[in-house]
Amino acid sequence: MARDRGHAFDNAAARREVLKVIAAIPPGCVASYGQVAFEAGFPGRARWVGRLLSEGLAQHKGWHRVLRNDGMLGLPKVSPAHVEQRSMLVAEGHVFRNDRVDIAARRWRPRSDAPLVD
DNA sequence: GACATGACATAAC
DNA sequence: CGTTATGCCATGT
């Protein structure tokens, strides 16, 4: 074995965990990149989560519920994906105030009870 | 290994 | 709210 440091995160299992967490975010709630990374078991890998979403698997269920910890969306406002994400969030009942959602009130609080079934 | 880049986070101004 | 600066981690050159 050795290298428990897990040197590489390109491993499919890690990506699957992240996608599982993202898919578990209930409609009407949101989670930050860092939160998703944390819940997936990779604290501190917020940037890595963002990278994953940029790699194309962003089409997975729930991708639009992931945004920055300050309530702003990750992509630039002019980005088509930004507009798309924003409209989907609005459709779920979120209110944008100066390009931010009230993440403090809408943040997803996972129950230790709900074991993230895949 | 050095450097640069990025859908991040936090603090300071 | 905005920008800058630091720290962070994975990738790619």
C-alpha cells in the first residue's frame, strides 16, 4: 500500500463521492464548493471541486446548487452557464440580491441521518 | 522542481 | 460592494 496520502484525486471514486454529495443537495438549498468538498470527505479541496465542474461533468444533477461561499456564482456573470445556473436557482425559489443568493439562510445542512445514498 | 492557472476561501482595506 | 493579498490544492507546461 503506502502513500495513504492518496496522491491523486483523479481516481473515479473520489469524483463519484463529490457528484454524490452534489446530487444530494435538496432543491431550494445551496452549498459552497468548500462545503461539497468537505461533505465528500476532502476538506480543503474546494478548488478541486470547481475544477471538476469545469471539466464537463457539470451536467450532472444538482450542479447548479453549488456556488461560492459568499453567495455568488462561480462563473463570471457574462458566462452562459452563469445565466443558466442563476435562472435554475431562481426557479427553485432563490432570490438574487446584487448577484448573490442568501446563502446564509439557504445553505444546505446535511443530516447525519441521511447517509447520502447513491 | 519551478511557474502559471483556476467554477475557491478568508481577511484586510 | 469592490479590489488586493495570502493561503490553499490539483493540473499542466
